[in-house]
Amino acid sequence: IAPRCYESWLPKRRHVRYAGYHELAYLRKNVFSPDENIAIKSGIKTDKDNFLIRLVSWQANHDVGENGFSTELTQQLVTKLASLGNVMITSESGLPNSLRGYEYTGDISNMHHVLAHCRLYVGESATMASEAAVLGVPALYVANTGRGYTNEQESRYALVKNVVELKWDKINAAIEQMLLLSKEKIAKKRATLLKDTVDVSDFIVECVESYPQFLNVYQQSEGV
């Protein structure tokens, strides 16, 4: 079972595709409601725009051969966003002294409430970029290699911008582009995304409970 945005090979007659993303299983409207009070307690400011930066450790198997933001690049990003509002950094590795004042100090379990109240997400985590998109928050996924789901969230819904060159001019241009989106446009794009995708949790339950008949029906409908 794979999302329609999966770009690699799948065996014929042995797979089913669905319209959606893993993140919809726990962030769709019927299962998650952002709480502003929780977001405020965790660092969100109500009198200005909020920006979340995510830095990863690059220790996962799929990160082999990749690297992320340099300290200099992170500093440029923080300087830019801090001039526009409140900046929070969540990092899997320690931050240099010059950036520790921006470190997210809220409970990690409240992160989705915080993310939902941000103006923009910028980070090395594709998962969090996708989480931002399904929550209706514009996102920049900055990494040398892309992901099928963030590619689709850019091409279909324009809620994610994939930046594959870790260069400040590319990142800055992408930030400026995403900040042009009005709240009204963002809301419409998110509504389109939600209408265009399935309830992933319900889909998986249906697959399990009706297997293998469900598999056959989907394969026939897609001509697999």
C-alpha cells in the first residue's frame, strides 16, 4: 500500500495506491484540532508572525551521503525570519551559542499545535513539511534530495516549496515566494488538499478488514 505520490518502483498486481499522506492519519480535521492556548504556552506569539525551523541530525538510513544547514546558513535564515516575527528552532543536534535563544522550549507533544499557528515552516524534515502542508501552513523543505509527497504537495497544492540547493539566495527567494500567499489562498489550497485525499486511517482499516477483496477492487479500478 503506497500513496499515489510514491515515485519509485512497485510490483505489478501486488500494490494499491491511495490519495493521501501518512501525516493525514493523525492531523486530519476529524482527529486533530489545533489549540491556540497550548500553542501560546509553548512559545507562539499572538502579536506577530511565527516561524518554525527544523534541523535534523542526518543519522537516518535515508540520510546517508547528505548533509544539512551549515551554522552560517542557519544564522542567515534566523536573521531573515527574526526580522519578520518570532522564530523557534527545533533541532535534533545541539545549537551554537548564538542560536540557543531561539531554541524551542515547549513540550514536544505540543509541537503540532505550535506548527498549526505558524506563518511558515522551514526545515530539513520532509515529514514536518508535510505536516505543515496538511495543517494549512506554507512550508519549505530544504534538502539535496526530494520526497514524492513534498513534490506532490508543491505541484498540486503549492503548499510546499522544495529547495534542493542549500544556498541562501535559493532559500531566501523561496521564503519570499511563500510569504506572498494570503491566508485566504492558503485556506483554499488546504481545503482542496483535504477534499482531494482520503481519510488515511479509515482507508487502512478498510484494507485490513476486507483483505483480499479490497485489494482486488482497487487494482481493477486502477488497471493494475
